[in-house]
Amino acid sequence: MPPLSTLNCFKHIDTISPMTGGLSSQCYRVQADNQCFFAKQIITADEPIFSINAAKNDLSPHVIYHDKYWLITEFIEGENLSLSQQTIKTKISIATELMAKCHQLNRQTNRLLPAHIISELLVGQPFSAQQYKSLLEYSLSIITPLKEAKNTAQNIGQEDVFCHGDLNFSNILISKKNKSYLIDFDCACIAPAEYDLAMFIAINNIDEDKIASSIKHYKNHSSCKIDFALFKHYLQFCYFINGLWYRQAYQQSGLLKFSQLTTQQWQHLHCNQPIDLFLTHSL
């Protein structure tokens, strides 16, 4: 990977400062050529294309440069929505409006494959044979009704959309001029809008009593019809895979916050006894 300092989009670099707060990619603030830039190591090859398209639709920061390793955009002076002092109602309104705009983007990418995602997250983690069996059985109890609900929705003409896939409040920037931007398309996929809504609820740990109003906020900006039964199945799926992802991050880093995030996500699951035991004793 070429170092940032060698990229030909910069003539003279004054400083390169690491930025913390993300969970999956390394990012930097670059002061160069009398301007400030945001630099991110690319995780998925299509992310620059998604970012460019989103920027053209006034959804994301302007892309300055990209190659197969780096994505360079304008730097947005402000704060991410997770750090904002705005009310949760306002945060939900901002996020769901951006989500609706994202769903209108005309881009093609990989379709969401729930069983494949779970399989990838289970493989390679240090589970006992009993833990792995319990998790696999539980995943089937999530996937089977999810497939049935999705088939029902498709039979009545519901179409998939371009989903952001990780609409965490920390992936929304609010500029000093109070303009909102959506960033980080690492997890973008083609899926029902219900999936993006469910991941939004799960990843931000939004209280159950705010789910109905979150969907209402989304529908104020979108013509998509939301199947609540399908949404509920995706919500259980999202809590489950988020917990697996955080557990994997905990095993790799040893950081207690990931263990706590696993517990936070799995407390929402409609657990059977083996999963309850796994949640209590495996971390």
C-alpha cells in the first residue's frame, strides 16, 4: 500500500493526523496545499464508486482522489451525529432522511446474503463445539422465517434498494453550516429497505419505543412500503450478526468495549437457553 505522503493528489503535505472513533478502517486528517482532506484506507473495492455517486447526489462529501488503496475526500468541519447534543428524535429524523436518499441511488452491488454473513462470522472464532452448535441452531431459527417473510414481500411486488448497511450515527457528519452527510459505504448492499432500517435501529441501540416513530420518519421521505413483519425478522438478524462481529473484534483486540457491545446487542435477541448461556459465559 502506498503511503499517503506519496499520493499524486497532494503537492505539499504539512501534517497527517490519525483519526479515531471508527471500528473498521484507518482514517486520517491531511493538511496539504492550504486545504484539509479526509483520507481513508479502502476496505471494499466498490466504495469509491459509491462515494462518488453519493456525492453527485449531494449525499456525501466530494471525492478528490481514489485508487485501490485510498479514498480522499473533502474534509467536513463539524462533528458526527453520535457526538451531537441534538435530541434522539432529531438524530433519527436526520438519519432516516439520509437513508431514504441513499435508497434512491441507482447503483448495483452484491446482494445481502444473511446465511453467508452468519457463516463467515462463525468461522474462525474460538467457539467450543457446543457453542458452535447452539449458535448454528439459533441462526437457523432467524434465517428460516426471514426467508419466508422476504419471499412474501417479493410476491407482492416489493423491490430491493441500495442499502448503506451501517447507518451508525457516527457515519453521519453534521457540518458547521448544519448540512448532513452520509459516509462510509463499506457495508453497502442490495437488500430490502427493511434491512437498512433494522440495522439502523440495532447498531445505534435505539429503544424499542422509538421504532415506530423511526419508521414513520423514514416514510416521510420515501415511497417504499415497509413490511413490519419483515422488518422485525431483519432486526433479530442484525442484533445477532452485530453481536458476532463485536465478539470477533473483542477476540482480535482484547478491548472490553467490544465485549460490552456484544452483550448490548444480544440482550435484544429472543434467545433460547443455549444462547443465554453463551451470552453469559463465552466472553
